[in-house]
Amino acid sequence: MKRLHSGRSDAFVKSEEGEQGFWPSYADMMSAVALILFFLMLLSYTQNIITGNTLRTTQQALLNTEETLSVTQGDLEQSKLSLLEMQSRLAATIQQVANAEEELSRITISLDDARSQLSQQQATLSEQDEQLQAQAALISAQEEYVSEATQELVSMREQMHTLAFLRLSIVSQVRDSMANTLGDSSTVSVSDSGSLVLSDGVFFEVNSSDVLDAAKPSLDRLIDAFYTALSEGDNLRYIDSIVISGHTDWDGTNWENRILSTNRANAVLNYLLTGRAGKLQPYAQYFSAAGYGEERPIPGTDQSTPEGRAANRRIEISIILKDDSILDVVDSYLAIDMPEGMTATVTAEG
């Protein structure tokens, strides 16, 4: 029979149970430690990856910085060259300024001399100015006189123009009126002397002084034109007479031609004063007739030709203005051009 020792048995049992409880706890602890180590290793690996990426980024940034530094160094070298060039230009500019200062100094000296001379000249000019003022007063008085005289001269010139062109104006009116009636301007013209020239072939048969019936409408228009001209404005104030003159060519004798031309001139005058119911009778005192035969041919015509003879067979109507001596003066005066300066003065003052 085995001997049981209750105390040791209990202790063994307790010990055995205690060992059995201890080992599981140790295993759990080691698992935890291993897990922690795993996490630490994972963290270290992750940190290494991050550090590697950061290092590569930093290296790339370093490369970029080195490139930028290289470019910057190139720019710096270029800036140094530019600075050297600017320094060279500055030195040249400084030299130019120095030269300019020297030139300015010379100019200043010259200017002082000029001022001294100017002062002397001003003293001289002051004396001359007094003389000029006296002359200016005299010139002003002369200019006033010239202005008044010029205005009077311009007024006289205008009156002379009125006289000179009055005759031509009336003759032109009559010519245009008759040309419209005849329908042929070649049979009515104005001579160089300002006379109205009518071809006698329109009014008379050969060697006849009887007015053709076909010409009477033209003479009626001539009556109307003269009536208008004579009754208009102050025309009568300047008109002395209206002369109707007859002219022939060289055919026939001088006596025959003078009689024929006189009869034709009188025939035209008679029709003008009796036609249109005597419309021109109030102005009959201004009309007259004359025959010159072949004595006054048109200058430059060749009467050896039919055309030349036809041109000289004509009736001329001349308007004589009062006081022909004044007209001579007018013609001479109109041939002289007024100076432009005087015309400008008159325009500015008038």
C-alpha cells in the first residue's frame, strides 16, 4: 500500500497547475513581441521607402538647382561683360562731359565778350531807336496819305472798268440776241474795236439797199436788244451816240461804193427807228448813220479772194461813249497793273 503524502501531493499538483498556467502566458507575450518587431520592421521598411523617394526627389532638385546655378553663372558672366562695357561707356561719357565742360567754359568766355559787345550795341541801338521813332511817325503819316489815295485810285479804277466794259456789254447783248434769231453766229460778231459787225448778205441783195423781208425779224430783235440796253440803269449816262456804218468791198467805183454803203446804213437806221411800232423813237437822238464804202476794210483781209470781199461787205454798229479822250486815258490806265502790295493794302484796310 502506497503511502500518500497529502502535503507534497498537493504541492505537486499545485506546481503542475502553475506551470501549466505560466507557459500560455509566455507564449502570448512572445507573440506580442514578435508582432511588435514585425510592425517595427514594417515601419522601418516604409520609412526606408519614403526616405528613398525623398532622396531621389532631393537629388533631382539638386540637379535642377545645379542647372539653374549653371545658367545663373552664365548670366552672371554676361552681366560682368555688360558691366565692363557699361564701365567703358561711362568712362567715354565722362570724357565727353569733361570735353563739354571745357567747351562750355570757352563758350562762357565768348558769351561774356558777346554780352559786352551787345551792351555797346544796345547803347547804339537806343540812339537809333529814337531816330526810328521819328521816322515811324513820318511813315505813319505817309501811309495814311497813301491809304486814302489808294482807296480813291481803286474807286477810280472801278469806274474806269465800268466805262470800258459798258460798250462791250451792250454790244455782246445785241450780238447774242441777233445770233439766236439768225441761228448762225458767224453772221454776227464783235470787232476788235468793240463794234457789232453784221454781214450785209443777211440784209441786202447785191448792189441793193432795200432791207430783205427775211432780215426784218433779226432787226426786230436788234430793236428789242437796243431798247433793253438803253433803258437799263444808267447806261444813257455814258452813251454819246450809236453809229450805224455801211462798208463795201473793192468791187465798183469808190463813189458807187460810198453811196451804196450810205444808203444801206440809212436803211438799217430807218428800220430800227420805225420798226416795232417806233419802239426806239424815244432814243432816236442817239442814232446816226454813215457810209464809208471801201475806205475802211477789215485789217488782214485779202480782197482778192471771195472770202475777203465778203467779210468787208458789212454793217457795223458802234456805241460811242461820252468824252473819248477819257476813254483813251481809261485804256492806257487799264494797261497798267496795280502792284500786288498796294492791292493787298487796300483790301486789308477797306
